[in-house]
Amino acid sequence: MLANNDLAKLYTKEKESEWVNYGILLLFSFNLRKEIPCVRENISAEIHFITDESSDTKEILMNGCNQNSDIFEDRLRKGDICCAACFREEIASYCWVASSEAYIGEIGKKIRLKNNEIYLYDAFTKPELRGNNLFPKILTAILYYGRQKGYQTVLTFVLSSNNPSVTAIKKAGFDRFQSVYFVDIYSKTFCRFSKAKDVELAIGERLVSTIREL
């Protein structure tokens, strides 16, 4: 078990070996009862919601997404949805939406989602099209989608070092409710949770498998 001063040292010094990885995961939420911000993209892009039954656009998305097609198919089969922004008939940006459980890659665990929640993950925008408000536009489109489907809360988690994503998430009106400090040593992950601003959203006890705390 690591003491608090040991944890502080890990976050204030340069990483000294490849077998140690650490970071801070920022947890954001959006209450769908509140007003959804108006976000304008700088280029004209069409928003599509892709499900396992979207045969007309699924092939285009599979060719355009920056990931393995098998992973794409598996996600759709289990009920996840891909929200994509298309520019000039090509994928410009996308984000995945989960409604049952979600894998948090940064800490290698799954979180159980409540019936009134959806979780956003694995977002990507083509490098040459970044800075055009495509990701915030996708986020607001998902917020409207979630409200229409009767959900009440949208969750998304992002590394504190990912400044562009943090900025986009805040621009879409999300509020940070908790942080997770994690250290991965020889593929064994240790986590420390900050106090959640909303206890109903706290993720510590909602993980599928137990995380050893620092």
C-alpha cells in the first residue's frame, strides 16, 4: 500500500521506468434535465447514430473509424451506439455510447451503469479536422439523443492530460464530479478516489471488480 506522500511523489516527478504508468482520470456528468448548450461546428458535418441495424451506413463507418472492424462489430452487437460526424462523405469524428456497462481502459475495469445513464467513450477526431468543434457538436447531439430516449444522466471520463478533450467536454456543458488517481505497476492498477460532489454518481462501489485503493 502506498502512503499519500508516496503518491504525491509519483505525480510530481518524471516517470523513471516503463513499467510504471500513472495519471488522473477526470469524471464528468451532464444532467439531462438542464439546458443543453448550443454548439456550432466550423465546418458543415452530418451527424449519424449507428446501431447494429444501420446497414446503410455501417460499412462506411467501419472503413472510416480508427479502430479494428471486429471491435466495431462487437460493440454494435452488444448494443452500443456510434455517433459520427461525416464531412464530405467521410468520417470526421465519432464517439461511442454505452447503456449497460462500460469498460474504463485507463484503469482496466468496468462500471455498471444505472438504467437512467449512458456513458460516452473512445472519441476520435481526424487530426487535420481538429479545432472545428466537431467533438463538442457530437456531444450535444448525444445529449439530445439521450434526453429523447428517456435517460437522465450522461457520463464521460477523460485523462487530465488530454486538454483538447477536457475543453470540448466542458464546452458541451458537462460538470466534473470526481477524480481518480491511478498508478499501474507491472500491469497491476491501484486507484485513489476523490470525494464525489454527487454521492449518487460516485463510481468506487459501482465497479464490476474491486480496485485496490492506495
